[in-house]
Amino acid sequence: MTTPQILLDESVEDVRAECWFAEPHGFMPMPLNSFLAGPGSSDAEAMREAVAPLLDGAPSELVRQRFVAQLALGQRMLGALCGFGTVYCSVGLHRDDIDPGGAHLLSLFTISWRDTNVAPRGVTAARAATSAKGHTHITFEELPCGPAVLSENTLRYAAESELPQLPLLQIHAHLPHPDCKRLAVLTVSTTAVARREEYRALLRGIVDTVRFEDPLGAAP
């Protein structure tokens, strides 16, 4: 039996961190600070330097314009997510093991914080899931980080929006913080609705690793 390789990101030692977690292979974190940086900032300059080779290597001006348009759309989407309290975002790319001849599967994993009224953690998690419109498959769990409620919903964006018109499956985990004043919401979103069971298992694997105290004991 092969032991899974675990890589520690430098963020594990961030003294400002408020929760710790592990992602499975296939996820690429999105640099939110760089994508949403203001003009003239060091993060904006780092972003410009990162995309410059892609723009310079484009085969035509039309391709460059399309790339810039897609990048701008991505920035607007990330900005909207951050406006709702999202503090972490990563893109998942996985091979479809059920249908090897199919395309690769794309997903988005996010972590968002929500302020809540002071209440026992189990009550807070239950309220978050049961009050959410259209959520189904609601289950209460006792995880290593404490009580949690998992739920899911399926969205369809309006035809006039710039977003893809495919059904979007979202699987959520509502994890109340031990201070009983806020809630961490972990969400996996994907248009691969037929792989619902697999994405449920994927998110459950992530939330099993969540801790609200430094698991390495390195933080002061």
C-alpha cells in the first residue's frame, strides 16, 4: 500500500490563519490578492508579469483580446465571490475515472466566512443549511473540527448573464467556528452533475482535515 504524499504549503505557518485544511491532488489555488489587486500595487505588477508571456505568445491579436476578456471575466467573478466573504479559492482538474473516454472534470473549491448570531455551534450549522433556499441532501455530522452540516443545491444562471448556462452543482459544508460568532462555508462547485456522489466524497475528505487550531502547534 502506497502512503499518500502530503505537501505542506507555506500558509500553514501564517500567524493570521483562522483555519487549516488539506486539499486532494488536482487542485490549484487561485492568487486572489494578485487577481484583484489595485493598479500600481506590487500584486498587480506580479500579475502583469505572470500573464505577459501568455499575451506575447498569442498567435494573433484576436486571441490576445479573447484572453484579456476571459481574464477580466474571471476577475469579476472572483471579485463577486470575495464580496460574499470568500477568502480562498482553487480550481480542480481531475480525470474522469468512471468514464475514461470522457473529458477532464472541472470544479471550484472555495472557503467563505459568514458572521452569525452567538449560538451553540450545532444550532448555527443547522440554521445555515436549513435556511438556505433550495438546499437538499442535508446531513448533520460530528467532525474532528466540531459539528457540521453538509448540504447541496443545483443552480442555473439567467440567460442574460455572462456565465455558462449549464446546471451547476454546489456541495457545501457549514462549519461553525469555536468562537460561536462565525461560520466557515466550504463549497465545491462543478457542472459535472452526474458525478454528484464523487464530489460529495471529495468535499467530505476535505472537511475531515479542517482544524480551527494550528495542527502543527507552530502558531504563537
